[in-house]
Amino acid sequence: MSIALADTVLTTVLDLLAAAAKLTALKASKDAAGLPITLEDLKDARAADDVAAAELDKAIAAHGG
Amino acid sequence: MQSFSLRYALIALFVMATAACASLGLYTPQTFIERAVAAQLTATSVRTSATKLLNSGAITVADAKNAQTAASNANEGIDIAVAAYKAVCPALHTTELPDPACAAPPGADAKLTAVVGILQLTQSYLKTKEPK
């Protein structure tokens, strides 16, 4: 496997763990502030998802999709 | 019968994912809203993975479109689950007090479990496309 492909595999695995890690970080920051995770946090997560969706659309278009 | 088996498969996936997170020291969502946020973050990770795999040539445009569709469908599922949650707990949805009925409202929680299961299946699908 080339270094580029190994890097892709590694970053993909990290992406899959990233969701759980982000929730852990969010919980820690909320706990530190004495606040619960609320629907406002869900809205923020949706906004980030919209950005990721646009990036994927861009990549699909760049590959002729 | 088929939907019965699918339901148990999704629940099994959810339990395995929860156990995996705990074993890695990652926080396991306890409340409905935390599970909804976790599902949303998982949808985003599906899109991010698909983008990287497509740009590296590891998956096809069709695979990427499938991932995009699955994540968008998950968002719709999350919205439905949140609407069901608000119907049960209208006054609590911004602060979520520790009311057991609102920690895991049955209909809303089942919908979220199904959403997370589908996202995990999509992630598994993307993993099979990783370069070996």
C-alpha cells in the first residue's frame, strides 16, 4: 500500500472515531460550564453537517458526478 | 419478519457501537438530545469520510452519492425524532431536565436508534471501499 493510500485509510478511521470524540469534547466543555447538551448544540452540529454536505457535493461535481 | 430482523440488527449495532465507545474512553450519550447530537455528528463523519475517499480515488462517484443520500436521510430521521421528542417534552426541549420520560421518549428514541444503525451500516459500506 502506498503512503498516500495508507494516509487515506488512517484519516478515514479517524473520521469514524471523530464523531464520538467530538461528542466527548462537547460534553466535557458543557460540564465545565455547568450546562447540559441542548437542541442548540444539535443546531450547531447540523450547521457543520451542511458544510460537510456542500464539500461532498463539490467533490462529486469535481469527479464528474 | 424481515423488518423484525432488521430492527434487531440495528439494535445490536447500536449496542456494539456504545460498547466500543465506552472501551475507548469516549463519552456514551445518556439523554435523548445527546443521542441526537451523536447521530448528527455521525452523519457528518459519513460525509467527511466519503469526501476524502472520493478525492483519493478509493470510491466511485456513485458510492459518494450513496453516502450523501444516506446522511441526508439520516438528517430527516433526526428531525422526525426531535419532533416526536418535542411532542412528549414540549417544555423541556431546551434544557432537558432529568425527567425519565424525556430522557428516552419511546417513539423518538426508536427512530434515533434506527438512524444511527443506518449510518453505521453506511460507514461499514465505506470501510469496505477503503484501499487495501
